[in-house]
Amino acid sequence: MSLQLPPPSDAGQREAQREAQRESGRRAVLALVPDATVQYHYTAALNGFAAMLTPAEVKRLRASPLVARVAPGTEDQFNGGGTHNTAAPRPQH
């Protein structure tokens, strides 16, 4: 059986363009800290990542106009009772 999908709608094309812009932004920010150990990429609720960073990397990210916020690692509680640990700073070498 052969299946042909309809062409993407204007809304679908706009969403694909927005996702491409978000991905481009993620790459640009990660290029500022190429040695960072990325633990998670966030794409659904926000555009960002969790990573192990040195104090110098934190300073570099905070100084960048590409970055809206840099926050320390936290432990978050979820509705199901589980926890999720985000990255804490890594030691400077």
C-alpha cells in the first residue's frame, strides 16, 4: 500500500520554522560552553538545557544576550512523587 501525506499547512510550516529557530538558538548557546556536560535538553515547556558548568561557563552564559536565565541545580518534585535533579555547577579545573 502506498500512502501520500498532504503538504504541510501554513500553521505546520510556521511551527517547523519556529522549531528550526529554537534549535539554532540552542546550538548558538551551547557553542558558548563547548566543554559543558549536557544532561538534558528541554524543548516542550521551555527552550533550554541542564548542564554541568564551571563558574567561568556560568559567567559566560549570563553575559550572553542569547540567554534569558541561568539557574543553579535544583531538585524538583513531580505529581507522581518522583524527583528530578537538575545540574549543579561542576568544579573549575
